[in-house]
Amino acid sequence: MRTQEQVLEIVRLLEEEYPDAECSLDYKKDYELLFSVRLAAQCTDARVNMITPALFERFPTLEAFAEAEVEEVERYVHSCGFYRAKARDIVASARMLLENYNGRVPDTMEELLKLPGVGRKTANLILGDVYKVPGSTVVDTHCIRISNRLGLVDNLKEPEKIERELRKILPPEKSSDFCHRIVLHGRAVCDARRPDCESCCLKGMCQFCE
């Protein structure tokens, strides 16, 4: 495990390398981010961004999604994979947001997890990006891989366990941005199969490259 000084140095190096820590999903409304994250499961953000403009144009309001036929939504999200479950969850979530939350995306983990298709990863993303809640920690495949390689966690694979460990060591106000930077780093440098260790801004801190 890393010392607190080492953790802060890793955070600093990632901030320097990736100054713009933003979600790569395109959205204008809070519920659009919620739906886009659902579509991104087992799919790339780039693919989701290709199909959401037409989806959000066809269903421009939360009410339009709530009134939609699931089969029609399926046609718009078909290329994202698992489209039946995703379309069903989007329509059900829209109805639940209107009926239970006055059309507002919830701002607590407990309430977010009640929405169809929403797990801790999605909930943390909403809390961090929409509500700026300190300590919000999104654990995706990049975070799992790189947190282990860096020694931030000790051979853990379960997202919830990794989330708990990262919450203990990351500055709460930097957690959300840290996770976005980890994703950017995973895509650009720290690939699952062939990481480019020579070009890595963290190579002096990484157990994998030792």
C-alpha cells in the first residue's frame, strides 16, 4: 500500500498530465447523464455519444421518455448492446423520477440506487459530476486495473471494496476528478494488455513498471 505522501503525488501527477478532468459522455440535462451512463454499460462512451443526439431529440423531455414505448427507445439504442434492458430501464427511470422525485435526479446514494439499472458506479458519477459531493468515487474497469497496478489497493477486484479503500486515501474534494483522470490515463497509456510504461507520467510510482 502507498503512503499518504505517495498517494498525493500520484494525484498531483495525474492533475498535471490531465488538467481537464471531465466525464466524456455528452449531456445537457442531469437525467441525460443518468441515461447515458446506463447506455455506456458494456459499451464505449464514444458509441453512446454517437446515438444520444438522436435519442434526446426524439425524446426532448423527461415526460417524453416516461410516455415512450420501450420498443421505440430500443430502436435508438440498439447499437449500444443489451438494448432491451437499457431501454426498459431508461423508460422506467423516467417514470420513477417524475412520480417519486418531481422530475429531479436524486442527490443521495440511497435514493439513486432505487432507480432501475443504477448501481454504485452510476450513483457515484451522478453525485460527483452533478452534485459535486466530496468523496464520490467511480470505480470502473480502468480504476480497478490502475489502482491495483499503482498499489493504491492490494490485489482487489470487487468495485465496492476498491471504492471503500480509495475513499480512505484520496482527498475527498479530489476523488471524482481523480477517477475521471484514471479513465483518461487508462485509455491513453495504461492499457489492459499493452500499457505504454515508457510514456507513463506515473512510471516512477507504479509497481507494475518496476
